[in-house]
Amino acid sequence: MKLPILQYGDPMLRAKGKRIDQIDDRIRELAANMLETMQAANGVGLAAQQVGEALQLTVLDISRVEDRPSTMKLNGRDVDPQTAMPLVLINPEIELGDETEMGTEGCLSFPEITGEIERAKSVMARAQTLEGDKIEIEATGLLARALQHEADHLNGILFIDRMSSAAKASLSSRLKRLQKETRRSGGKDRPSLVGETTL
């Protein structure tokens, strides 16, 4: 079932997600609905906060993006990131590599707004799957960026918080307008025109 995606200005986006201790039918159904919602919106990642649940749960699928390559190791073995998608990660913890790079990001909660964000080039993520298995993912490229973006969401951090003050200042009128629209609509889903690399 497609869920409404909360827009910037909704306080839920600033909520830190609660750890999931039990993977039950409700969590499985939420994950399935989040995947459907993300794919329908052409996103590459979606966190539980974006659909109104303050939980440590995120879904990712970078398989439709061909112009921003990634590498991936799953439990120490090289895998093709395309075939490993989609990912459902529960209680993810992320370690950042030392080198950083700038890259363009968008967000499904910020329709038509993008920015250049500095992120670690590589990450190591540890999480649980829907089956309760523990997994370890080493990633570079778009997958590394998406993992960092979603981990931020799970802690109430938004991609605009990572922008330079100049970049954020240049978007301030659009951000204020989005906040006003969100308040006026009561935080309900607005139609959004998003690109394929919206996180």
C-alpha cells in the first residue's frame, strides 16, 4: 500500500527513531509499504520517519540509477549492488570512511529541492534484515551516499542540515514556502516531481 510521504515542516522528520526489538507482521507490512511508496515516487531511499513512524527502519533501492555507480560488499563478499536491491535495514549503524566527496542529493520530503552535500566516500553499515539476520555492508558511490542520507533520517537529521550555510541561505525562501504548505495541508502528501536519485 502506498503511504503519504511527509514533507519538510512536519515535526516527525525531526524525530529520532526507536530501536526495533521485535520484527513482527506490523514491521514486515510497514517495510513492504515503504518499498512500494519509495518505488512509486522514483526514490532510492525512504526512512520510517518519512511515512510517520519514528523507528530505526529504512529501505533502499539504487538499481534504477545507472549514471552514479556503486560498489558493495555483503558480509565481506563482493556483490553486484544492482542484484542486491532492494535493501530493508533494521537498526542500522554506520561507520564512515575517512575520505569525503561532494555530491548532489535530493529528498522525497523536499520536492524539487537539491543540494551539494559532503559525505564520506565509503561506509560500513551493520543492520538486521526482515528475517532477523545480521548483515554487514561495505559500500561506495551512490549506495554509500544513500546509506548516510537514510541513517541521518533515522536520527532526525535532514540533508539540509549538511549543506553549507551559503547553499542553505540560497534555498531559504523555497524551504520557508515548503514549511508553510506543509502546515497549511496538515502535513499531508503533496504531489512531487522527483528525479531518480531522490533519496
